[in-house]
Amino acid sequence: MKDMMRPFLVVSLWLFFSTALFAQYSHKAIVDSIIIEKNWRTKDKIILRELEFGVGDQPTNETIEQSIQKIWNIGNFAEVSYRQDTLNDGRRLFKITARDALTIVPILSYSGNKNDYNLSLGVSDNNFLGRNIGLNLVGSTGTNGVSYNFGIKLPRQLLYKNMTLSVNSSMGHNTYTRYANREAVSHVAIRQKSFGLHVGNPNHTDFSYTFSPDLDVSLFNHQTDTSLVDASLPFSQEYNVTYLSIGMSESVGIINQKRHQKDGYSFHLSTGFNIGLNGESPYYQTISGGGQYHKLFNRVVQLSSSFSTGYTTANTTSLKHHLGSGQVKGILFGEISGKSYYSAALGGYFTYLNSKWLAVVHSIYFNAGNGTEKYPDLFTTHPLMAVGTGAELRVPMVPWLSIRFHFTYSGKNSNWFNMEF
């Protein structure tokens, strides 16, 4: 009897494990062809470069979802989806739909209020020639100066592995005002020009960490000019400095995007070594770091938080840190300043309507920040804080077309209203 049972048990175990193995891999059908369905701009190879599988592979559900998320993270699409079809001849077809947003941007933007504003004019394209090349030419004017900026970025889809390369140049003039108890006490005005190169490490990966710091090299000049400001406040410093700056930065984590919404985390750390090229330019170093966290609970509710901090050994006014309403709503540019700084934000974002052509977002947030000459003093002196709420109307198919209104309170004499268009 035992001799009869033994082959029966062997066959039964073989059938059990074969069935389990088949069930595990049966959903991973071989992809015979991949079709990109889109509306007008992006070249197929840009999208295909983001896929973690190809023709002849058996992608898992995780691999497919990561690939689709990487396409979303390009940032140029208002809709991304996929489906798998079995054709009459048995072939497996993988079809990706990626609807291009209008990334050719005639820039006409305004942000701020009557006491602290910035107006920008220009043109940019985040998908130049349909190859995800970033190109921008922008001029800005406002209460703190005038600037002209040009930049071009070559994406990883056109370079080796995950390498990126960008070049930026700027020129203009800026005013830096020092405040005491939120009252202006002195200022410095400079003429500046700079040229910079950023090289993104090709060993960077999206969904797993590898040590892959990026490299930044720039050449810049700051020269004071008393004719740029009136004599109502003392001119605190005069100088003409020229530097060669070499920096390295590293980040951990990834922020996933779907239209304007975000989900995920990222931490970064950077350091810079600044070599003076004339007698007025003493060597100085910088270090900064921070992180952000976004949790998208559902199609409506998103929680976001961020923190950043930094320190510089520079004594030159325009090389120190200056924070404004971009970090703490309601304050003027420079009300937070010094060799060291920190800023923090916490907010809830509620997307009540989210379609390709219209998104309505409501926000409630808290901001805080501080700046001092000595780093330990950051946490022993009182920061500037703000609470506020905002409304935003966006057109995802035309991502640059949006308008935001902010209503904030950050203490006595603060700017309660801020608009961004």
C-alpha cells in the first residue's frame, strides 16, 4: 500500500507547486509590442526611455506602475494611462496614453502685493522640440530689482543613463534691505552677473537610493552701486567681488506627481566652496539642507510639509541668506536674513475639482522662519510666523495658466494679501 501511495504523493506535490508557480507568473504576459498614443508633441523615445520594461519582457504590476509614475514625473502631461490588449493572433499589446500639456509658455506673471511685488515677462518651454528639453528666457522687475535670465536643460532621456545637464546665465541689479523689528534700517544695491553649469549624476535612480551627488560650477560677480537706491537709508557696504563656486548636492527620496498633486518625500544636502578671484573676495563656504513630505490621501486631500536650513561663512551682504514671502507669507523680502536661516511650512491642500481642463484647490497653511548671524541663535530668538488660507484655479492642460490668492496674517504691519498669476 505504501509503495502505491508514494508515486501518488509525488505527482500531487508536483501538481501543487506547478499550479502555484503558474498562478504566480500567469499575469506577467510577454509584451509583443508597445504603442504610444498621444496628442501632439512628445517624441516616442522620451516616453519609452522611462519604461522599466521593453518588448519581449514580462513586466510585473509593480514594474508597470513605476513606469507609468515615471512618465507622470516628466511633468509635461495632463493625463497618463495604459491598457493591455490581446490581439486576435494572440499577441499582447501594451498601449500607453500620454496627453501633452501645453508647455510653451508666454510668461506674464505677477506675484506679491503693493509693498513687495515681482513682474516677469518672457517665454519658456519645458518640452522644447518634443524632447523634454527645458528652455527659458525671462526678464523680471519688482521692488527689489531687475534681472534677465536664460537657461537650457538637457534631460536624462537624451543623455547617458540618468545624467542631466543644464546651463544658466543671469544679469541685473538687486537691492538688499536690512530690517530691525520689521523696520528698514539700511540697504545695499548691487549689479550682478553670473554663469552656471549643473551636472546631474548619471548613477541616480528614481525608486532606490544610490550615492550619486550632483555637481554645480558657477562664476559670478557682485558690485555695489549707490545710484540704484535713494539716500533715505544708509548704504551699509561697498564692494566688488568675483567668485568661482564649486558645489555638490545629494538627495534621497522621490516626489511623485499627478498633475499639480504630489505624493512622497525628499531630503537634500548641499555644500559649496567659493574661491575669490580678486583681492576683495575672501574665500567662504556654504552648507544647506532640508526636506519635504507630501501625503496624498485621496483625490481631494493632500498634506504637505517642508523644512530648509543653511549657513554661510560669507560676510558680504548679498552673499548672505534673504527670505521673503516665498518662505513666510506676508513678510517683505529680507525681513528674515543673516548668515544662517531656517524656514518651515505645513499645510493642507484640498482639490475640489480635478480634470484635465480645470482644477480648483483650497489651502490652509502655517509658515515660520528665522535668520541670524550665528547658527545657534536661530533657535533662541523668536521666528516670524504666518497663518493663512488660499484659493487656486489651474488649467492642467495649460499648466502655466493659473491664479492664486492668499490671505495671511504674520503679525503687526504684515501684508495680509498676496496674489500670484
